[in-house]
Amino acid sequence: MEHQVIQVEGMTCGHCVETVTKAVNGLKGIRQVNVDLDKKRVTVDYDESQVDLNTISSKIKEVGFEVPAN
Ligand SMILES: [Cu+2]
């Protein structure tokens, strides 16, 4: 199991949190998603044999948020 914290820009309210949570949860291999609106962080636990960080970041961008490259 992989544990990652992703910095996400553009989330402003509970609706954004829900959008990101649902989008990431919809990916195969995701075990847990937690969005911290104040810290602009998405914490995710996932099965690295089924999904990777790039796929998760792409999904977050797809639903309208920014994931600064690091
Ligand atoms: Cu919002």
C-alpha cells in the first residue's frame, strides 16, 4: 500500500472537496482519500499495483483543479 500527500490548488469549498474525493475514489485501486481544504492537500492511500500517482494527479486535473509539478 502506498501513501501519498498531493498538493492541490483551486479548491475553495466543500463542493470542491467532494468533487476531488469522488473523482479520486472512482479510480481503481484507491483505498482511502482525505482532502484538507485549509492546507490544500489530498492524502491518498492506494494499491500501487493498480494505480499510480500520475493517474491520480491527472484525475484531479481532469475535474478542474491544479496539481503543481514537484
Ligand atoms: Cu468549491
